[in-house]
Amino acid sequence: MAQSNPTDRRSFLQTSLATTAVAAAATTLPSSAKAVHAGGEGVIRVGLVGCGGRGNGAAINAMNAGKDVRIVALGDLFEDSIKVSKTSLSKRNPEQFTVDDDHCFVGFDCFEKVIASDIDVVLLASPPHYRPAQIEAAVAAGKHIFAEKPIATDPAGVRRVQLACEEADAKGLNVVSGLCWRYDQGVRETMGKIHDGAIGDVVSTQANYLTSPIWIRPRQPGESEMRYQCRNWYYFTWLSGDHYVEQFIHSLDKAMWLRHDEPPVKAYGLGGRQTRSDATQGNIYDHFAVIYEWADGSKTHAYTRQFASSFNQTEDFIYGTKGKATVLAHKIEGENPWKFAGSKVNMYDQEHVELFQAVRGERPRINNGSYMCRSTMMAILGREVCYSGKELTYDQVANSPQDLSPASYDWDTPVTAEVANPGKYQFPLA
């Protein structure tokens, strides 16, 4: 894939802020402005790229967002995934799932064929490595986007998405991120309280994502390495970004949101493979501990691991000069105690509810591009300080030429899976 030119942190932030400003300006548009739908008035035609568990979930969330939503095209690397998706989604929502065989596309170019279909919105839920090319293609074709997190697995990919999201703004397109906690009402109100000073100045935060291992798909007889890695994409850094980027980004995104999406200055940490000891575990780590430092002196202590039969916890603890906030519990203790008492909504549905409201012209346009790029870059920074054993700055990662793309996209392309050895592994600097 083509590699974008590096940008320094200041210019990266300036372009991100410019994107945010354009999105904010869109709030002045009248809510009565109506979008044009390819399928005609009253119908929003949707294509899904990536028919795994998260992709099927996103399709269900999209259909839950309105009776006018129709899933009309599917794309995936593997034909069996499409068959499973068609069977399960057609049974669940037969009136809204109207995909025929001519609109099912298989292979590395499936996203291009889905986007070229007669659709208004594309749902991007394939492995994260493919997201930059897919977002670029969707924006070029004038499609509204729901993009799962993370939006890339390397700095070159993040820069490509940043530029594409700026183009989406210029075209008046909606871009909604799968960083779903931003759409949870309890978390939104908790963050609002913190931003309003309920716990005073933020001193430090602790982000825990302590969980269990996930699926492994056994190697099939005669299967090429490329095919094997793509089916087991979670376990290969070039495809998933490592679980630190693919999964833990949710917690890191909340740390960024807390600080009004200003990135940290630097980070250092440690990680490794304590239980992932054989080839079926790819080349990703199973535990990470990272400390991020911001310009104001505050820190985030970020801990994640995937161990079986162990203590699990997913929570964010925010410590301030006037109290403490427990984000996912929606609770504040200290001088200004508070507990969320509002109605909960399904945050996965809410992402799509707000996307389709914007597509219909019922609410201001949405472009989550700025924060989804910054949070992905923050996650890559954390991965790379652990892989290398070095302290790195956000600038260094944002400027890095690192591009994890394979030489080509076909089943015979040679790919490897070396495990990063701290002290020996070298993160490429500009």
C-alpha cells in the first residue's frame, strides 16, 4: 500500500483540530436538511465489509437504528463467513436484510465491490489492517461510514485515515467510529461531570482491561501462511495491531477523551508473552503495562492482559485534586459525590442511531475522524514502547515511516510472524 508522507505532531494536531472545527461548524446546519439516498426517499441502503462476529453485530445495530435501513451488500475475504452472515441476519431481520447472491463479494477487493454497489452507507468491520484503504475508497465514492476500531495498525495507516477524514468533511460525509463508549449515556455524563470540575484537576488515571484469551482457528491442511494469518488475524500484529491496539484502545480512548483529545507527550512500559508460547498464538503479546505522560504532568497507568482462569476487570479510575471518578460505574466520590441515575441505552445501537439520524439530516453531521486517529496513534505508541523497551514520544510515533503492509495481497504472498524482543526490536524513526 502507498505510504503517506510523515507529519510532525504539531501539524498532525493542527489538521486534527481543523477537522474538529469543521465538524463543529456543521452543527449550525438546519436539522431539516435531508440527505440524498441512493435507494430513494425513505430507504437507506447499507453495505457490510467484514462478516465476522463484530460485522454481524454492526449490521444488527444498523438495522435496529431504523426501519428504513436495508443491508443490501456483503463483502469478506472468505466465502464461508458470508454464508454464515446471510443465514443469521436474514433470519433475524428478513424485511431489512435484502442481500442477493449478486451482491456478495469475496476476496481482497471485496470492499471495492461493496462500495461500488448502490449503497449510501458502508459498515467497515474487517481486520484493522485493511481499514485505511477501505476508508479512503468509501470517502472517494461519497459514502457515509461506520468504521470499527482501531482504524489502522501502523502510523502510516493512521495518517492515511486522517487525510481521508478531512476529505470526508469537505464532501459533507458522516464518519462514525466504533469507539463505542463515547456513545454510552452513563459514560458521557460521567465525563461531562469531570470536565466541569467535579473532581478538580486530573492528577492521574488508571485504565484496567484485564480479560481472558479469545478464539483460535486451527490451521487447515494445505493452507498458505497468508490465508492462515488472515483467518487468525487477531494474533498477528500487522493485521490486528496486537490486542493492545485492537481491544485496549477502548480504555486508551477514554484517557484521551478525558483530556479533551490532547495526546500524551511520551510513554514507556513493559510487556511480553507469558502464556502465548507456541505458533498458534501468532506474534502478539499477552500482557502490557504502559505509563503515559501528558504535558500538564498528569499520567495514565495503562494495564491490559489476556490470561485464562485469572482475575478480570475492565474499569477506568480517575484521580483528581477534589475526588475520584470510576468511569464505567458512572460514579464520583469526594467533594462532589454523584452517581448516574439516567436511563441506559445500548451504546452499540446508539452509534448507529446517531449515524443514521445524521444521514437523514435529522441532526448535525458527525465526523469522529479526529479522535479515532489520535486514540489509535496513542495505542500504537503504547505497543511500540513495550515491543522496543524504549521510551518514545508521541511525535516520534506520529512521524514514523512504519508500514506493516505485506508486499502484495494474494494468498501466496509470503508473510512472517516474528515476536518483538525488547532491547533488540527497533521501532523505525523518521
